[in-house]
Amino acid sequence: MALIQQIERLASTASERYLLVYMIAVLVIVTTLVIVFFVVFLKRKNKLLFEKIKQEQAFEAEITQAQTETQEQTLKNIGWELHDNIGQLLSFANMQLSILKMQVADDVKEKFKDTTDALKESLAEVRALSKTLNNEVVLNVGFEKSITNELNRMKKMTFDSAELKTIGESVDFKERKHEIILFRILQEFLSNSVKYSEAKNILIVLDYQPNNLVITAKDDGKGFNLDETEKGSGLINMKSRASLINAQLELTSQPGEGVKLILNYPMATNQY
């Protein structure tokens, strides 16, 4: 009788152990399935979020590209108008003054000379400006020469000195449109220096490194508080253009310390 009871207790204990093991196994399986489902859900959610971000970035890039192309076409049209219409009017006015100069007394001719000289300078300025506004002319002239021409034009207007320095060996651009974008960014910087900075000296350095082209532009103007102009259209335009060519743009300034622009353009991915 005692033996039978002992056997029954052992059987009961074994049954409970099997049940416990079974419950633990089920719990482990369920927990594993929940974890796997959660991980898969997170991955899918992150993938969808990443794709959405990529789509938004692509859309923004397309918008920026379209705006840039529109701006380039507008600048080209303005350049043509300056060259063909304004330039012709100035040439005609200069010719008429030259004819009148021959018909006036000698004491008046000197005054005519001052006027004709001013007209000639205006005509030269219009022609130079029309070239820098036309992207086809910039491409034909070349990146560095276009910068030099723009600096010479600015020097005639307001600067005491406007220099371009190069470090390293120049490298041709694979993406020729990138030359235009970099040039337009520098044009925006120079324009702001003339209009707002009251600078007298400006320096642009092109540093051709093995993988990057680092462009530094600095003026000695009055500077400004960067936080107050962070949303200015000029700065937004420069940043938008830089993002199109994967260039890093940094602008630094303090009141009384001038303005400094650093452009880091990845040449390695755009070389022949």
C-alpha cells in the first residue's frame, strides 16, 4: 500500500514537472514571437520613415533645382538685355556725344570729354556684367577666370584690393554645371560685400586638395550678427545652391570683423 502511494506521488510530481516545462517553453516561444514581431515592426516602420524622408529630400532637391534653373535663365535673359539693348543705347549715346564734341567750342570740349569717359566706363561695366550673368559665357571663360573678371569688376566699383589666390593644382570639373553654382555663390557673397559690408578689401582662395576644393572668401567690412540674418534670402540662396552639389557651406561673421565664407566641395566624386 505504501509502495503504491509513493509511486502515485512520483507520477504526480513528474506530471507537474512536465507541465511546468511545457508552460515555460510556451512562454519562451510566445515571448520570442512578440520580440521578433516587435523588431520586424520597428524595422518596417523605420524603413517607411526613411523612404518618406528620402522622398521629401528628393522633392525639395527638385524644387531647389527648378528654382536654380529659373534663376539662371532669368540672369541669362537680363545679361542679353544688358548687352543687346542697354549696351547699344550707351554706344549710340557715346557716338552722338562724340559728334557733338566736334561742333562745340574748345572750352566746352573738356566737359564733353568727362561725359564721354563716363559713358565709356558705363558701357564697359554693362558689358562685363552681362558676361557674368550669362552661364554659357562663364563656362566658356572658365571658373577661375570668371572669378578674376568678377573681382576686377568689383575693384573698379568699390574695393581697394580684390585678389584671387590658388593653392595646389587646378582640376577640371566633371560636372560643368557645378562651376556655375559655385560661381553664383561667390557672386552672392561679393554682392553682399558691396551692398552691406562696406568692405574695402576682399580675398578669395581656391585650395585644390586631393579630394576636395575648399573655397574661402573673406572681406574686411563691418560684419554683422549672423543670428539676426540667418533667414536672409541671400544666405538661403547660397545654402540652397550648395546643397545641390553636396557642398558644405559655412558663413561666419561678427560685428566689426568682416565676413568669411568657407565652401567645401567634394571634387573626388566629380573628377574625370
